[in-house]
Amino acid sequence: MKKFFFGALCVIMMTACSSLNVVDSNSAMNAGAAALQALTISDAQIAQLCTEYMAQMDKENTIAPANSEYTQRLNRVMSRFHNISNLGLNYKVYQSSTVNAFASGDGSVRVYSGLMDVMNDDELFAVIGHELGHLINKDVRDAYRTAYLVVAARYGIAAVSQTGGALSTGFLGDLGQQLAQNAYSRRQETEADETAFQFCVQNNVDPFAMYHALNVLISISGDTGHQGTLAQAFSDHPDTQKRATHIKEMAEAAGYKLTTSGSVAPGTKPSSSGVKPSGSTGVKPSGNKTNGVKAGGKK
């Protein structure tokens, strides 16, 4: 899925890293050196880059309070993941009609209330699992590294200081714009879909949830009332239906049977109780189908 920043992430990464370069518009060197530096930026520096970017994102968005129905619902959905303790996640709801969600490289998960309004809990779980797939599969790390390379080259190494500290707001803004222009490859999207399916199987969630989520996003992609990275991504992505079909076939190959659509009608807010609407839909086959399934990998 494209990032809005993403984000998205998307995306979306920990404590300050003193070696992370800081923008200093008064210095002057060449862009080629900046590009070389971006190529060699460490995972720890990427994590710090993501941490600073997420701090800026949180400032620019309205975060739902702890007593919000949205926050309480997200807490319930996230509590259904029982195999992600190694990711060091933190999660929040952005109050916005934007239809989006992302996991960032520092373990930040951000879900827009607009996405929660058009999906039931199983579908929301699957979408978050998809975003975590991008995190587990290192797609987020690579996206930040690529964006940093472009922006650092634009500023030139002249714009870099070794004193440590926070990146400038201008640099972070340019980074966000660059991330927004990026898109994951079809392979990356498919692998993240497969990770979402595996999360569903492992955590006793409808195995067809990702299939339903993709179809919800396809259905609202042309609706101007549902703006956001996810909806926009599907409006111009001819392979989205193929992805949905692939996940459906993957579930069926694992022995699950699709009974009904189970999806909330586009634009209809799911019950705040978190109870899945009638028609939930993957019938679990006899026997244990979860053995050997690992998040981010295949059986």
C-alpha cells in the first residue's frame, strides 16, 4: 500500500542515536557524499529517523484519547495479536476521516479512525497484520532508507552535522513527501497480505479477513467521501483484485471454507462493541492448521 507518509505504514523504529546526522542548512558540501552516506545508514539510524518522523507525525495529527471508543476498540484488536512481543509496538488512533493505517520502523502503529469506520474488527486486524508484515519483512526499513537517500542528496552533505540531535522540521517534511511518493512493489504487497493471513490463522481470526478487507477498500476507492492513502492506492492499482483472489485461494488451500462476505457495508461504522457483524466467515477446518505458520514467512 502506498504511504501517505506512509504513511502507512506505514509504517509506521527508538531512542536518540548520537551518530544520526542532523540537518544544518548553514553547512555546505556535496550531494554525492550525502547519497553515499544514505546508502550506508545503519539500521539503528533508520530506527532513530523513524522515531523522529513519528514524533512529528503525532504532533501534526489529533490523537484519540485513552477513553475514546476508537482507542478502546484498537486496544481490543491489538490484544488479539499474541505473537508480536518482539516488535516493541506502540499504537494510537489518529482522529481523521482518512482511510489509512501504517506501521513505522520504530514499532509505531497508527490507525486512522476513517479506516475503523469502514471495517469490522477482523478486517481491521488483518489490515494491521498487513502493515506489520511490511515491518517484519523489512519493507519499511528499506522505504525509509530510500527516502532518506533522496532527501539527503537534495539537501547535500552540506546540510549535515555530526553533533547529534533532532532533524529539522523541514527535513522531516521533505522525508514525508518522499515517502508519500513511494509505493511498495507487487511482491512486497503480496507478501504482506500473506503475513496478514498467517497472523489471522495464528490468532484465531477469520482467515478470510484480509480478503474481505481488500474488497472493502476496493469498494470505497472511488468514493470521494473516503479519502486516504489506502483508498487512493486501490483506485489506481489494477492488481488489487488479484491480491484478494490470491488470499482467498490461500485460505481455501489451507482447508478453510468461505461462507458469507462478512464485511460491513462501505461507509457503515461497525458496532463499537467490537462484536463482528453477523456472517463472519471462515469456517475452521478440522485439525490444527496453524502448525508451522510464522508471521512474515510461509509454512
